[in-house]
Amino acid sequence: MKKSVKRILLGVAAAAAIACGAYMLLAPTRVPMTQVTPKTAELTFTVQGTMAGNRVIQIYPVVQGALIHIAVSEGQYVRAGDVICTIDPEIIEQKISQVHSAISGYQAQMQVWEEEHTSQNRTTEENQALQALLIEQGEKDLEQAQRELERISFLYEDGSLALTDVEQAQTAVDLCELALRRQELSILSGGGGGTQMRAYYQALIDIERANLTLLEKDLEHTVITAVSDGIITALPVQDTNYVSAGQSVAELTVADQLHVETYVSTNDIDSVALGDSVRLILSRRGGDITFSGTVSHIDSTAEMMISALGLEERRVKVEITPDLSSLEASIGSGYDVDVQFLLYQKDGQLAVPKTALFQVDGGDMLWVAEHGVLQAVEVTKGMELRTEFVILSGLAPDSFVVTDANNDALKDGLRVAMGG
């Protein structure tokens, strides 16, 4: 009985061994594979560049006063007319109210005088004194208007004001000159006292109206705006609560002058041409920001430079014009930017790792698994990318390809499964 049990156990063990051996022989071999699907094939090289600007504008306030709002931050991209900061308009509004009151007062005084003195004549002495007063006042007003014109012209030449501001200041000077000439002509014509008195009041009203025009313009200038598209590369106003005329509130690097400077090795410069599109990458803690650019200048000579590895190499300076309209984040002059040059790009391409290719009699081959069985397929390779080759023919889309052909166990008909 015991011998029978032993024989049975031995038979079971032998059968199990035979089954295990058969399974091992028939089990698929696990090899690293990848499914090759159509994609955009690219070949690029990347160098570091620096954002630079050719023209910088200092933005000065026309008026002074307490700062009540800052609308931008350093490094921000702004367009012409965007608000930079706002000055408290209360004091100017009070002055405007006072001028309106003065005009109304002079008009009322002139009306009262005309009613009381229509038929009266002034003595020669009174007329002479009044004429001298009018001319003296006219000269003072003209001098003040000329100083204001000089100040406005300085700000215009610096780029902080528009031409219309200069024209308005010139108009104020012209009005004062006209009032002064009118007084002088009146004296020469021997006008009576009544005429002089009316001219006096009218001159005062005209002067206040000119002041009103300037104050209303000053009120507009309490809102300080960008004079051009560009980048806020400095913002002194953020460190103060009071804005003074003649003190810059912001530095603006003009956007249409902004460009990226980089240096390309002479080994790669033949692949770069004017008008080429490039990809610009700004590294940020919250994630890289990518925007486009166009090659706008290539130097004709190379410079000797030291590489990151400490080796001497010749490089050519290349300038790129960035497309800032697509940039939503802040960027300014002096920022480091990675410049990615595109050497090759084509959609719908099949590309395999370089390690997947092997040669047979000079032909390029791939191991392709079809229904779990390997077969060697001859292919035609195209552009060499960084780690891949584009396959032009011989490979069907969505095929499973062995990624490492350097395996002596691979052969036609081998049953395989995806694995390491």
C-alpha cells in the first residue's frame, strides 16, 4: 500500500515538472516595447538669452500731490494709456472751484461798475494809474504763462506729455500777450477811463479762464498713464506716498524696442536664418512660461567666448524679436530667457528610439510584435532627432516595436509580451 502511494506521488511530481517545463518553453518572453503612434517630430537646440531694450522712458508727473493708488507692478507689460498711478485730485478740484468763483466775482464787479459809472469820467491821473496797473498785471501773467510753457515743453521732450499739452500751454501764452497788447493799444488810442475799467475786468476774467484751462488739464494729469506699450522695469513710486513734479514715477522699456540677445555656436549657426520662428521659455517658480519670437538679426562675425564647461568656443550674436502680445505674465529687460531654435518639425510622423534599430546586410531593421510574435521588419529611416529616428516607410502606425534591439534572444517567431 505504501509503495502504491509513493508511486502516485512520484507520478504527480513528474507530471508537474513536465507541465512546468512545457509552460516555461511556451511562455512569451518579456521584452521592453513601445507602441509607435503618429506625432509631431521636432529637432531643436536651446541656448540661454537675455531680454534687452534699446529705449527706456522715464515717466514724470505733471502735477504733484498725495498718492492714492498704484495700478501696476514692476515687470508688468502695459499698453499706451494704461494707468500707472493716481494722485489725489482734491486740491486741484478746490482750485478749480475757486477760479469759477473768481470769474463769477469779476463778472459781477464789472456789471456793478458799468451800472454805477456809465456816465462818469475818470481824471487823467486815475486813468494813468489804472493803465499802469493793467500793464503790470499783464506782464506778470505773461511771465507766468511763459514759465509754464517751458515746463510743459521739457516734459514733452522727455516723452512724458503729448504735443497737445504743449499747444495748450502756448495758447495760454498767446492769450496773455494778446491781453497785454490790448492794454498798450488802448493807451495809445487815448481810451477813456470807462473803457479802461471794462478792459481791466475783462483781462482778469480772461486770465482766470486761462488758469481754469490749465487746472482742468492738471486734473486730467492726476491719473498718470503709460505713454507707450512696454515693460515697467522700475517703479520708484511704490516706495513713496507723495508724488513730486520732476521725480520719475516709473521707468518704461518700450515694447517695440524689446528684444532677446543670445549667442549661437558656429557649429549650429548655419541652421539659423533671419525670419525663423523660435520658442522663448521664461523659467518661473510656478511653471515655465512659453512665448514665440522671430530671428531679427544675425551678426556677420563670431566672438570667442567661454562655455559653461570652461572651454573656448566661437559664437555668433543673434537677436530675436519676441511676440509680447501672447505673453500674459510679466517680463522685463535683463530677464534670462531660454531660446529654443527649431531645426526640424513635421506633423504625423512615426519615430522610434535609436536603440530600436539594427542592421542586416546594410539595411535598417526593427523588431515588430504582431499578435505577440516577433518579426524583423526592414524600414527606411529619415531625420535623426535627439534620441529617435523618424521612420519614413516600412512601419505601420500603432505598431509595437522592441525598444532595445541589442538582445541576442530576439528572433523571428519568438512569442513576446510587453515588459522589462
